[in-house]
Amino acid sequence: MDAADDEAARKKREQELQWERWRREEDKRSEAKARTESLQQLSDIMADWTKALSVEMFFVEAEKRMQMVDGERRVHLESRLRLARSMLGDLDPLSFIEQWVSPEERYQRKFMDE
């Protein structure tokens, strides 16, 4: 009976060690996934910012050219530009980066000894 108890205890320890290894591996996978997702989001934010910068350059140029237009046409164009800008929302790069979620914000490692 002692041998059976010893064998059961050994199997239990072995299973606990196996679960511990699995949890550590899963922890590493989750950390790597968080990093990959964060880098992808950052890349997407930079691409969005590039597009926003192009849009901003368009508006700056349109406003410069509007300085050469007078009268009713100018009033109409100013109204159209305001409307167009309001539809596009915030083009501030700081707003873009505030949306970013860092790897550490996505996942906190549970096992830091590795």
C-alpha cells in the first residue's frame, strides 16, 4: 500500500510540474501575442497618421487658395471647408498615440523569473 501511495504522490507531483510548465509556456505565448498585437496597432496608428497628415495638407492648401477668392464664393467655400473638417474628426497625432495599447497594458506576465 505504501508503494501505491508513493506512486500516486509521484504521479501527482509530475502532473503538477507538467501543469506548471504549461502555464509558464502559455504565459510566454500570451506575452508574445500582446507584443505582436501592440506592434500591429502602432503600425496601423502610424499609417492612419500618415493619411491624416495628407488630409491636413489638403486643408492647409485649400485655405491658402481661398485667400484669393472673394465674396459669396469665399463664404460658401469657408462653410464647406468647416463642414469637411468636422466630418473628419481629430487629426492630432497625440490623440492617435493615446489610443495605442502597449504590450504591458495588454498582458501582464505571471512568471517573471524567466
